[in-house]
Amino acid sequence: MYSGTNVDKYSFRNDYSESAHPQIIKKLLDLAYETNTPYGMDRHSEAAANKIRELCGTPDAEVAFTSGGTATNVLAISAFLRNTYDAVICADTGHINVHETGSIEYMGRKAITIPVGVDGKLTPEIIDPVFKGFESEHMVIPKLVYISQSTELGTIYTKAELTALSEYCHANGMWLFVDGARLASALTAKCNDVTLKDLGALTDGFYLGGTKNGLLFGEALVLTDPVVYDHLRWLIKQRGYMLAKGFVVGAMFEEALSTGLYFEMGKYANNCAERIVEAIRQAGFDLYCEFQTNQIFVLLPEELGQELSDTYGCFIQARLPDGRWAVRIVTSCATTEDAIADISAWFIKKVAAGIVKNYISK
């Protein structure tokens, strides 16, 4: 039975509820009856992988196309953590901790979670005391630090922050992996100073998200250390992630990256979110955390938080001690002008109704 929201018209629940950008659909239609080599060994996947290597400045990197984010995280962490006593460090808000049904633990690895602030980011100063607590054979060995760009709270790591994490991880015998489910939004954020080449140089692996950025589905995993990717295809097959029609994902990334559409879609989603934030601020509501990409977290009294969620399918991120709710609004490359106008008007109407004044800056 359907158990989703009752949203009839406009949804801001996530950035993957629509099928795909029309240009991507056209690409798939163009190769509808084209014959391709299976299992990701086709010309489209090769072209897309080479384009990624070029953009990232990693000519020797291994690139693999997968079906979705959870599969990509499990696959990557499987490649990094070869021993059953190896562990991964992540923020307590990290996707592998909160929204992947214990998949890391199910594969026999421990996720060491660290509480973070409302910016959702890890730093060497936060990690270090935790890392030093695992000091003997009676404990697991932290071998990997997992972060997201953008984070689960829509914030992004600066180049300086990413550099500090990279240096700390490598000085302490750990790898650094970046979940890039929303990487397009992060790279095109107005405040961003990180490039794909920076990711290629500073991390040991990351992925370019497609599912949450206008593709029908699919992610592009990039691993830069031969020690990690030496048996990647064996892991892909064993875990059940090898797509017989892998050329479908390869062709979508080929189209999105060769035409610049990949970045255009991320920038568009960010711009849509910025316009909604303007309406939220005009209405006088506070934000839960800093707005930077295509995820907005607005603070609302409980009754309005529930109304916003019911009306637009928004996710409830947190319930604060003062009674307010942090409600998430997500835009995408499919967000329409009418949708932006509708949700913006919803906030402005609350001002007209005199609802806001008791809740500003509580």
C-alpha cells in the first residue's frame, strides 16, 4: 500500500521524486535500440569515465557506475575496509548512520559516530580525541573518515577544511571518502571554493551523484588509490551491484558531463532554494542552520511545521526543546516557477495572518 505523503500538487520532500531532466530522457531514447557491451564495459561508460578523470585531474583513477547512493557507499567502504576489524568514522548526522538501515554494520564493519553541530561537519579537532580512544587490539581500528559534500544539513566543506581533514587522515593512516550524492549542488554553490580537481587531489575516493541531480538514477564512484580499487569489479559483482545494462548509467553521465548539464542542474536547484529562503526571511522565520545549497531548514512552531510537511511533503529534521520544528525544504532541477511561488506565498501568508511575531528569534 502507498505510504507516502498526501501532497497533490507541489512537493519539496527531496530532489529525486521526478524521473529525469528531458535532455537525459532524450539521450536514453536515442540509444533505445543501440547495442552495447554489458556490465559497464561499453563505449558510453568509457567516455563518461574518461571525462570524469579529466575533470578531476585523476588520469589513473578507477571509475565505476552504480545504481544509487547506499549501494555506492557500501561498495566504497567495502573497498576501503578490507579487514573485519576496520571501522569508519562519520558524523552522527551522516547518511551511512541515519538513512541506510545499518548497511555498514550489516556488511560487518563498525561505524564510529561523532556528534556534530548544526553545520553537520567533521574537523580534525572533533575527530582526534575519538580516534585516539581506539588504541589496542581490544578495539576496532579506524581506517576511514566518511563525510558528505554537501552535508545532510546542506552545508559544504571549504577547501581549507577539506585540506585539513585530508592531512589529518593521511598523517594518521586513514583514508578520506566523500559522499557526493548532492555534489553538483555543492560545487555550484555561491560560497563554494572546492573543485573536482581538489577532490581528486585531497581525497582517496568520492562520487558524483546523479540520482539527486536530474538523472534517472545512478552515481559515479571515483577511487584514486590502486590499493583500494585493485579488485573493485569483484566487489561490485559480489555485492550485487553490477548492472547488466550499465551503459544506461554511463550514457546519462556522458550526456550530463559532456554538455555541462550536470552543473547547470545543480546551480538551478540552488537558485530555486535561494528564492524560497528570501521569502522565508521576508516572513520573519529563522533558519535552523546556514543556507548554502539546495536544502533549506526552516524553524517553525509545531502546528506550522506539521502544516508545511502535510502541504509540501517536507521532512521533519529535528524537534527543538523550545517547541519549534526544523523542517527541510529541498529543491531540484525539476522545481518549477509555480512551485516556488506557491511555497513562498505560504510563508508570506503567515505574516499576513499575524502568526509569526511570537516565534521570531525564540
